[in-house]
Amino acid sequence: MEQKELLVTKLIEEIDMKKSKRLAHHVAFPSISREEISWLVDVAICEDMNWHSLVRGVHHAMTALVLHERIGATRPGSRERQLLVLAGDLYSSYFFAELSKVGEGVLVSLGKTVQRVNEAKCALHEARYSSVEEHALLWLTAEFGVIQGLSMISGNDWLTEEGQKLIRYKANELSQETRELLLSHLAEMAVA
């Protein structure tokens, strides 16, 4: 366990070094969650590929998604908006740079995963769902679809104990009805 903690610390340091010092003065980058990196390690670890790059790449993709999501809260044409777009694009480029170290198949697979996540985010934003269940599943894809995609590549389960804790915590932003349905589905998935 101690070895994993050292690995998580090293990955966090590597990821943190990617923050542009100039942009950091103007953009509030999402904090790097130790629990999230630990979850990514559990899902990505695979002897057959450069899983360190997978962890860094997936984290960069998730950061880009968060930064781009914040754009809507800014004034059109503002410096703040331009810097958020730039920061999100920068992290998108880090995502692709890391995936280029893993191979074309992984790049294509995770690229499609990011597309699926963005489609889910759009559907949520536009309230294009017809039931509480559909809302819960769209939210799960929007928030954690990249990790599900990583799981398909590595062959490891994405719904680890650490992952379940993080999903439960994040689910507090949902309505009670949606949260209860989501947690019920999670319990079923964890048993399966």
C-alpha cells in the first residue's frame, strides 16, 4: 500500500507541473484529488501498456472538461472567458500528448469516450432526458464516463471502492430522487 501512495504522490506532482504558471494567475484550475488519482491508478494499472500515461492523460481530459464547462459562466468576449478556453484547450493537448505514448487504439477509444461525455453534458445542459433514470445515467456518464472508458481499455473494473465513495460524494449535487436512483443503480452494479 505504501508503494501505491508514493506512486500517487509522484503522479500528482507530474500532473501539477503541467499547470501553466501564467494561466494559474488568471484561471482557477481544478484541484487534484488524491482519491481521484488513486482511483485512476486502480482502473488503469495494466502490464500491457503505459498506464502512467493513461492516468495522466485521463486526468488532463477531465481537467479540460471542467475548464470548458466553466466557460458558460463567463461574459462573452471577456478576458476570463478567453483564458478559460485557452486553459481547457491546453489541457486537451496534454491529454492527446499523453495518449500518443500509449498507442493509436487507445487514443481513438478515449477520444470517442470524451465525445460521449460531451454529448451527455450537452443533454444534461439542455435537459434532454425523459425520466429520472435517464437523468441519473446521463449524469454518471458526464461526470465519470472518462473513467468508464479507461476501464474498457485496461479491462479493470471502474466501480472500485474508492470510485464508489467519490461518486456518492459528487452525487450530493443531484436532486434527492435522482441521487437515490443513482445510488441504487451503483449498489446493483457493485454486486454484479
